[in-house]
Amino acid sequence: MAETVWNTDTGEAVYRSRDPVRNLRLRVHLQRITSSNILQYQPVAQRGKDLIDLATFRPHPTASGHRPNEDEEEEIVIGWQEKLFSQFEVDLYQNEAACQSPLDHQYRQEILKLEDSGRRKNRRIFTYTDSDRYTNLEEHCQKMTTATKEVPSFLVERMANVRRRRQDRRGMEGGILKSRIVTWEPSEEFIRNNHVINTPLQTMYIMADLGPYGKLGYKNYEHVLCTLKVDSNGVITVKPDFSGLKGPYRIETEGERQELWKYTIDNVSSLAQPEEEEREQRVFKDLYGRHKEYLSSLVGTDFEMTVPGALRLFVNGEVVSAQGYEYDNLYVHFFVELPTTNWSSPAFQQLSGVTQTCAARSLGMDKVAYFSYPFSFEASFLHEDESAEALPAWPVLYCEVLSLDFWQRYRVEGYGAVVLPATPGSHTLTVSTWRPMELGTVAELRRFFIGGSLELEDLSYVRIPGTFKGGRLSRFGFRTKTTGSVTFRLHCLQQSRAFMESSSLRKRMRSVLDRLEGFSQQSSIHNVLEAFHRARRRMQEARESLPQDLVSPSRTMAS
Amino acid sequence: MESMAEVHVIGQIVGATGFSESSLFCKWGVHTGAAWKLLSGIREGQTQVDTPQIGDMAYWSHPIDLHFATKGLQGWPRLHLQVWSQDSFGRCQLAGYGFCHVPSSPGTHQLDCPTWRPLGSWREQLARAFVGGGPQLLHGDAIYSGADRYRLHTAAGGTVHLDLGLLLRHFDRYGVEC
């Protein structure tokens, strides 16, 4: 104790515990540093922290020169809601006339018993428990500002009420009828319970009587050392925090005789036995393990896997909307084209769809038709031809927008295509469309009156025609007109054994190409491994089917 | 490989905009494929009736909290919605059907789900304008499957807004990138 580092942080700290709060034990140590005449002579010392340290250092030898008698120093271990009487209370309750409530009488009995046995373990430190009058009063009259008079607001009143009424709150929670969601005539009780937070809270104050020697038992000298609050969820609020290594707290008394006190608060709750803790952990582990097993048994763990060397692409998509078209009552015809090389799709997959016909509504400047049309498909990519240097082509989504009129005539409104996103995740694609156009008013008139117009014979003409062979694609001489756009929302998933390895190596997203390289090597290694496993299994089976004495000849020899 | 792939869907149906009707409520449900198992949570529900006071957005803030486990990627959870309106006589009339896939990438997603409703003949349209009512789907599965949609003639409705948070577990062990 050569130097004292004061802990000036008196804010509250929150702890959580699953154990019953009655196991909570605190050790409070209170010591008088000085009858601080020195502080009065050194007003400068109160400004800087270093100087305060000096100031406190100086009187220390004189303090320790004295016999550390009970009046100067006190240490006590306090349990949760343990009542320690102050000198004031001892004096008060010995007078029977002062006792009004049953609690007062109970205190009187206890005090008389203590006085008889002379075993009062505290002098200066005492407590106010949850049932004490002080606790209610403190909560009610606590001042937050320097205002001369604080009028408690509606909320303050309610909160005080809540805390006081915590005992009979428990029953209420279950009592509210589940079927009635809205109460049209809230009762007084209902309002009290529901207008404020309703976590039941228990409070305890650890106090100190810092009166001068021989003048214990005056209310003015009472100081709060520590406030403890515990709610039913096991949240323990300590204000100020346990001292630990942070050094003691200080109290300077006011008045003529300024005195400096220091105190520490420590958590000395007895820890659970290691074997007990271990058992508890084992029980929990067992419980969680069994729950997990149960869940696994519900689902099964044989997750659907890809063939080695293949990439599976899952697309969950929707045709969301079509906007900006000339005629009303739109429908969208779409399909997915898989590139001819390397891609395949399960036979049952539907790679095309036709939405319903939807009458558009106006949204801002545009007319929008909503489809919310779901589609999902899977396709797999198998890189068989390693020699080919070309980039793997990706599937393409083609769409065609048509309108249907009252006379059941249809008109082509637009063509569009988009390459499916190569990265997994959610994507919103807006596909702008165009339609073939004929020059001249006659064609437009025909389109208006008769319906029908120029159409593409082959939808693949939207991108690269299927029949196209050659070096340059020219569309010269083909006239189109910009029409509206179609919105798709796609959620893509990719699955491959290659990703399992790369994710274990913590490689993050690179280009799909990089990740798929060496597919063929990988698959050949896999094939070798598979063959090895098969051979081994056959050997084991052969072993088991052999007579026992043949397998272990040494044992038969020994016997 | 003894761990199963799990998906948590946590979020809310925030509300709806763009409907011509005023007092709206929403029935919702989640449909999954055969490989999926709902471990906890409620698969379908219905919101309260909300009457917007300012603007045209009806707020429901209806919670969705689902926990799935799966054996395969097919049949990813899909959310289907039915928006209804209730008039002052307590009659309910259909305002729109909506659909959206539950996203497959982890994180929070703000989804706008547009809706549609069957239009019916011009007589029915006229009747709907004056006395309400109107045709509804005979089988609810047309909302979340596309097979027979081409038979329908519909009108665009409003939009339902959703906030969904996705948590995925153990998908990386099976080589799935999402």
C-alpha cells in the first residue's frame, strides 16, 4: 500500500449468472484515510490526480501509526439481502413505540437478540434490503439533477410502483387471456403492469455510517457504498463495479470535519466445485448432443453431392415484372439455353415457361405488369474436354414478351436475352428488349388493327443464331425498335467438390474458371481413391468370411 | 460429415404499397421441397388488418422466424402471399397473390414482391368495381408453381415489402457456394 490509485469510475457494471442469486457474497472493506485537515490546507491537491495521490500518501504513516482499531477500518462479508443493522436502526428499534409494521417488530426481535448475545458483526457498514423503507424512498426521491426541487413525473411514479409490486406480478403474466389480443377497457392493474418495463427487480444497498468516532447513528453521515440490483433473469447490476485490481473508491465527507474514506467491494461468492462444474458441463453436453442427434435423425445427413469434377448450378428465379410496353395484357415466354458443350440438365427439368397474361397498371410514367412467376432449374457443367482452351460458355436466359388483346390477337412486344450470372447469390436482372420493325405507316396500322407483326423465326437470333458459322456476325439490314424491359430476380447456388477443398484452404471467390481448373486431374485422383477403397473393402470382406483360426494363426499356436 | 445443412430465415413482412384498397391483411406461407424439414418456427400465418393513415403504405411488421434443415438444394423455400382487403362491412376481398423465393445467399435482403389477381370476365370486373368480390384461385398452389399460369388472365396489384435475414450453416461442407 505504498501508493493508492483511486478508482474514479463509479458507473454501474452488469453481470449475468445462471446460478441462484442467494449464492452472491460480497466483501466490503472500509478504511478511514485521514481526518482530512490536510485536504483543507491543500485546496490545490483536489485538482490533479497526481497531487491527490501525494496528499493521500502523506497522512498514511500517521494512520498506520495508530493501532488499526475497529473504528478506523472494517471488513465484512455480506450475503444477498442479508440485513445488517446500522447504529441508528439499533437505537430506533430498541424503542418499541417506533415499531409500526410487522417488519419493524421482526427487526426489533433480531436486534434485541443481537444485543443480548453481543455478537453484532458490523459497526459502520450496514445494509438496506429490498423490503426496507429506505429502498422505496431512495428510488422515489432520488435526484438526478441539481434542480432545487424535482417533481417526479408520471413515469417515475409508475416505475416505483412496479418495483414495489413485484411479488404479486408473477401470477399476472400467465393470467392474461391468450385469445383476447386487445383489451378495450384496461384496468388500473393492467395499466400499471403494462405501461412500463416489467422485469421484477430486487435491490439492496450497502451503506456506511461515516460519522466521527463516538457519534455513530446519525442519518446525515450515512453514505451509499454500493447498490446491487438483481432481476429475475439473473442480471446483476452493481454500482459501482467490484474493485478487483482497479483500486479503491473514495468518499469525502462534507461538513466541518472533512474526512477521506476509501473502500473496496469484492465478489467473494464461493465458486462451484470443479467436479460439480464438470458434471454440469457433461450434462449440458449430453443434452445438446442428444438434441442434435434427434434433429439429424429427422433430416438425415446424406446430403446430395455432385459427381467429382462437375459444377452444379441451381437457379431459383422469378419473372418479376415487365414494364414500358406499348400494348396492354402482357405475357412473357422465356427459356434457358444451355451451351452445347459440357453442360447437361436432369431430364425432368423444365427449362422454359409461359407466364399468365397480366393487365398492366401505371406506376409513375411507366405501365407495369406483375407476374411473380416462379421457376427453378438445375444444370451441371462437366469439364470433359480439357484440351479446349475456350472459356466455358454459361447458360443464357432468353425471353419474349407478347401482348394479347380483347380479340385474342397477339403482338410481339419484345425480344431479349441475358447470360445467367456466373457468381452465386441474389441478382436482379433487367433485360431490355427490342422488336423487329418494318418501315412505314402501313405496317404500324396493320399491327394496330390486325395484330401480328414481324417475328423472329428462331429465337436464338436474339444473341448468336444457332445456325451461325463464321467469323463475323452481321445484322446489317435488320431494323428494330426499342421497347420495354423485363425484370428477373435470380438466386443462384453453385455446388462442386472443388469448392470443398478451396473453402477449407480459405480461398475466397475467384473467377469460376480458376476454381474449376484441374477438374480432370482431380477426378482422376478421385477415381484412383475410389478404386483403392473398393479393393480394401473387398479385402476386409474376404478376411471376415475366412475361418477365425486362419486369420490369426499366432493365437492358435500360443493356445 | 455428420452435420446437416441448416437454414434460418428470420425477418418480417413489413407492409404493402400500391393497393387501391385500404384496409389490408396478408396471409402467407412457406413451401419447400421434399428434402427439406422444418425444425422450428411457424410455416404459415396471417397478419392483422392495417388501415394506413398517412400515405398508402399498410404496415404489418409481421414476424417470420423459420429454421430448416435439408438434404439437398432442390426445393429451396419459397414464400407465397395473399393480400386481402377488408371493407367496412367486414367483407374480405382478394387484392393480390404474390410470390418470392427465399434468397439463397446469407445476409439481409429487402425484397419487393409484386402481386397480381385474377381478372375475370368484364361482367365480373364490373361487379367487382361496384360491389366487390371477384374471382379467386381455386387451388392455392398456382401461386407458387408456374405450371398452369398461362391459363390465367390477371391484373397487376400492389407490392408487398419483406425484410428477410438468412443464416446458412454447413453448406460449405458440401461444396455449396451461395
